[in-house]
Amino acid sequence: MDELPLWVVKRSGEREPFDRSKIVVGVRAATKNRPVTEDQMIELAQQVEDALRERGNEPTSQQVGLAVLEHLKALDDVAYVRFASVYKGFEDVGDFEREVGLLAKTTEPKHRG
């Protein structure tokens, strides 16, 4: 059975076909010099697409960005903050501090040994 096309509704109201490769490109930039493989990036993009399809066939660009953030949080904290800084348009160090504070409240502490 063929899946229905997934269309993204931009802020301007325009619609464009969902392009998984755009997710991979954004995640690749956020994970630069991080211990994240290409396969993990591709899997994340697929998970985002699957999650969006569950909600319907016309997600907003905001829903796409939030889905990427949600999946990045589970993959790599640093990449999450990097992606959030661009997606949310951080303007100063206070924006980073707030986001890291929120992230710290929602993740388990890492044990280093």
C-alpha cells in the first residue's frame, strides 16, 4: 500500500513536499564533531517522518522542528542545544542557559567513570 504524500505547511502558508534529506542536513550540522553516525541521522529523520505521519499528512514546519528536537534530545544533548539555538533563534547566552536548564531537568544525569 502506497503512503500518502506528506506535505509541510510553511509559516507563509505555502505547502511543500516533506523532504527527509533536509532533516538529515540539519541534524548533520548540529552533530558536527559529535559521536553520531550517518546511520543514526538517517534513522532519526525516518523516526521524525513516522511521528509526523501519525499526526496527519500536513504537519506545519513548526511541528517538524519540534519533532526533530524531541528525537535529538534522546540522541545527543549537545546536538540538541545546537539545533535548538538555530531553530528557536537564540540571541544571547541567556537563551542557551535557559535551554540547557530545561534540558537538565528532563534528562537523566550521565555517569562518568
